[in-house]
Amino acid sequence: MNFELTEEQTVIQDMARRFTAEEITPHAAKWDEENIFPRETLAKGAELGFGAIYVSETYGGVGLSRVDAALIMEALAYGCPSTSAFISIHNMATWMIDEFGSDALREKYLPKLITMEHVTSYCLTEPNAGSDAASLKTKAQLDGDCYVLNGEIRWHLLLRGRKRHRRTELWRPREKARLAFTANFCGDF
């Protein structure tokens, strides 16, 4: 098995390292001290594809692999672990919309998520399950044309900031292995 980075992966890693050195590391301490959510920096990262790392090129993403993403996240975390974690979570939730959403859902949400004009997160925590998806008790049951959600999902944003626009919540319905709901939120958190 070859563990050497490809030429493309080396370019991706170098780009993420340069971005971190120029846009994240010099500001990270101030962001933490002053509780700043670096919206402008996220937008600059989105210009490099950091807002849609796993999203298919069909919908405007860059369609990179998980290894490519790990190289990006490692480089970003060197400058600010919480900013890297946020970008990682944003990408997971955005990917869920791309992978499992309808065309209408993709067209509605992905353009602003890809540019990080809107940001997203996901909910996957219950009082007795933590973040173990297999242990979730919250259920989504189809009732006519709608789903009724019953349970106790808890979501804690561990990052500093002011606005959120979207979150993707995961439940484990009885009849399906995966199901996600997208909820819109605007305002302070």
C-alpha cells in the first residue's frame, strides 16, 4: 500500500497550509479572546472550495475525497482547531444535503452553503446516547405527507459566533437506517 501523497494532494495540502498561515493563525487568539466567528475568513476559504469539500461538482462543490479533506482539516487545525472543526462539520452537513437531498433541496440550499454565505451544522446527540448514532432513540414516523419527530435531540455549538442559518438533524426511524431533516434558523445563538 502506497502512503505517499499524490501530486494533487500535495497541492491541496500546500494551499490549505498557506491559507492557514495567512488567514487563520494570525487571528485565532483574538477570535477566541473576543468570541469572534470569522465569517470573512470562512468566505475566503469557501473561495478555495472549503465550503463544499465533499459536495459533487454537479452542484458546485469540489468533490474531493475524505483523505483530501483530512489534509485540509489538519492544515486548518494547525492555525485554529475550532475553526477547522466548524468547517469540517459544515462540510458534513452540506454533504448530507448533496448526497441524500432532493434536487429541489440541493438547488435551494447548496449555493449559499457552498459559498458559506450561510453556514450549517448537524444535531446528533441525545441524553442517553451521546453522539452514538446507533443508540439514538428519537424517532421519525411518517404520518400522511409529514414526519412526526419524537425524542430529545440536543445540539450544542461548541464554537464561538453570532449567526447560524441551517442545521441538519439526524434521527433513526424504525423503517430506515438513515433519515435527515433540514431546519432553517436565523438569529443569534
